[in-house]
Amino acid sequence: MSKMGWGLRLMIGCGVMAGAVMAQAADRDAANYAGTKMCGICHKKAESGDQLGVWQKSPHAKAFETLGTPEAKEAAAKLGIDNPQASGKCLKCHSTAYNFTETLAATKIKPEEGVTCESCHGPGKNYMKKEIMQDQAKSIAAGLVHPATDSCTLCHNDQNPTWKADRYTKADGTTTGFDVDQAVKKIEHPNPSAKK
């Protein structure tokens, strides 16, 4: 196949993937965000894995702060952005409050909270009740994103100004810009008391 043929296939494939990512983000109604305080009511107990505490120490919780670093300011300047902590172009991925858009969308979440539980797991208002959360099928039907890794590429993609296509080397020697298996290890927060 000619280089043009492969290039066209790649462009179409990327367009389809970008369309799927955008559709997935559009399904998340910002009015249904519950906020980390609500999530933390149940997910801060040591016996259930203290997911809130794990998140608070994670890069996701510090995503807004990251935009204040010299590296972020340098990357933003290349895009003509003076202050990444005030730019929707940056905050769409560095703050759940922007709900993957360039405008503030959620009122229960402050931009300074960074990437909260609901960026990955989906807005929790409709699935946060205990009787729903105890049934995975009901939780998913009510908006829980499962597996949560389905959310990763909404931000971890080649639209990111610091994207490096060869950032990770897989076990088979190939390289990729995002490796979900490596990423999950950095943010794991299992619930040891959950039913298997």
C-alpha cells in the first residue's frame, strides 16, 4: 500500500478514535457531579481502601498545581497561553470542574481540586447511593464508568502538548504514548472489602 494510503487510514482511524472520545465525554452531565466530599463519605475508610486518601496523594489530585510549574508554563507559552491555571484549554483535562470542555461546567467541584474521582468514574449523583453502588450492573446503568480506564484517553492522548509518542516501552519492546497498565499502577486504589 502506498504511503498516501497508510496516511489516509491513519487519519481516518485517529478521527474515529477522537470522535469516540468526544462522544464519551459528552455523555457526562456536569450537573450530575457529586464532588469529592460526597465520594469521600464512603471511600475514606481504611477498611475499604481509603480511596480518597490515595487520590489526595496522586498526580490527579495535583493536576491543577501541575499547571503552575515552570514546565507547564513553558508548554502553555508554546500554545500562546499566558496562564495555564486560568486557561480552559489546559483545565479541560487538569480539572474535573471543566468536564472535558474549555469552560467551567461543574459547580460542586472547584478547579483547584484537579482531576477528581468523577473524571475517571463518571458523575456520581445517580450511582452514589449504597444500594446502587453495591450492584455493579446497577451502578453502570446509573452512570458509573467501568472500567474506569475507559476514561484515560479523554486526556492522555496526542492532543496533550507534552505528549510523547514513545514515552513508554511495553513488554514486547514497542513504544506508546500512553500505557494504561503502567498508569493504573500509579493510581491504584482498590477496595479490599469489595465483593469479587
